[in-house]
Amino acid sequence: MSETWRRFGPYDVLILDDGVFEAPLDVLIHAGGEAARDGAVMRWAKPKVRIPVNCFALKGADGITLIDAGTGPSWGEAMGHAPAAMAKAGIVPEQVERVLITHLHGDHALGLFDGERARFPKAEIIVPEADFVFFGDEGNRAQTPQNRQGGFAITAAVKRHYGDRIHSVPAGSVRPGITLIPLPGHTAGHSGYLIEGEESLLLWGDALHLSDLQASDPDIGFIYDFDAATARASRGAILARAAREAWIVSGGHIEGFRRVVEKKPGYDLVPA
């Protein structure tokens, strides 16, 4: 995690370390099939998936904004550390004016809750419209594989605890200097937020989970991707765009701030 605030456009941005997620290698998939996946994993030469879990604090003229909220206490002791990171930065929950959610998965949205109450008692919750509509329709649950159903319970909890403070938004400007960019596939409405300035920052949610492996081979995905082919297309397109636009990037599972550099046949994420 970056321990210092960094300026992008009208906001100072701080990476909040929520913890580390670990999983076996069989959570990885590949657009080229099982043999391609096995080859990529062999070259990667790591015994398991181990990724950081981040969210972000933005400090501006309009107060404190969070992008994503971490896991809260729901995923065990290895995660749920974002509240402590906020406290260390001098942020109390009552100061948070709004939370921009990239998508309604547990490691991004369960931190909105503190037991059976809203963790941020005054905050507006901004959610990508397509995610909110999909996970808000219980009719979709029966058609969704079990390992991708968590968003339905999370959406119900967001509605219960935040009520009329929820705003579902389409692509485009959501706050001064912040634009929602749809990156569908991981979930129906998975999105990133671009903070525009002389030096622009794209916080791309889960466009990549493993920065080294997926940047070099964007055909690698996760079993948690709702639509693997669409997630792959979004991943390739946003890597190309970030490299072309010279944006700085980070996300829910990226270490620090990075630049995307083309390194054929894929990309490299270098410290920025």
C-alpha cells in the first residue's frame, strides 16, 4: 500500500490496504483452454494465487470519497483491514460523504456494513447501474452459478442499510473530475473510475486480479468472472487504452500505482 496521498486532478488519493486473498491455482482459467492455462501457470511458477485487496480514499473540496470499501469482517482475519487504514489516515466513518462501488462483490462492497448497520452513516452509495439492476433482480439468481451469486445478497444488504442514499449510475461523469468507465464481464456492470487531471488515474476494479500474469497474457481469467469472454475483451481493451492514454492505473488487486506498457504479445505494469 502507498502510505502517502498522491494528487490526481482535484483529488488526493490514498491506497487503503484491506488485506490479502489466497486461493488455489484452479481458480484460474484461460481463453485458449486447459492446456493453455496449464502452460501459463507452469511459466508463472507460483504455488497459489495470492493477491492484495485494496480500496481507495479520495480527499477533495467535496469531502472524503471512497472507491470501494473492502471486505469488512466477513472474509476472515487476513482481510478487513481497510477501517484501520482509514483510521490511521485520520478518516472516521462519519466523514465519508460517498462511496463509489466498482461492482457488487464481497471484497469491494461488504466493507459497507458493520454487522447489522451501515458503516458509513452519512454516505451516498454510487453503484454502476447495470450491476445494481442485475443483482437487484432475484429472478436472475436461479440462472447464475452458485459461485457467482454473492452479489444478490450484497445488493439486498445495500438496499436495506442505505435505502434512499443509493444512486445507480450509467457510464459517464459521476462526480466532478470522475468518470465511470464500463468494464463488463467480471460482473454485468463491473466498472472502473477515471480521475481526470494533468496526470489521470484509472481505478479499474477487477479488470486484472494478477497484475503480472494477466497483463502479460490477458487471456487468463478467473472462475469468478461472470462472463469470461466479455471479461477478456474488457481486459484487453482497457489495457490497450490505458497504455495509449498514458493513464496511471491501480485497482482492487494491484500493488501501488502503475503504468501500462505494451510488451508484445501482452503488456507490463511498471511502477508509476
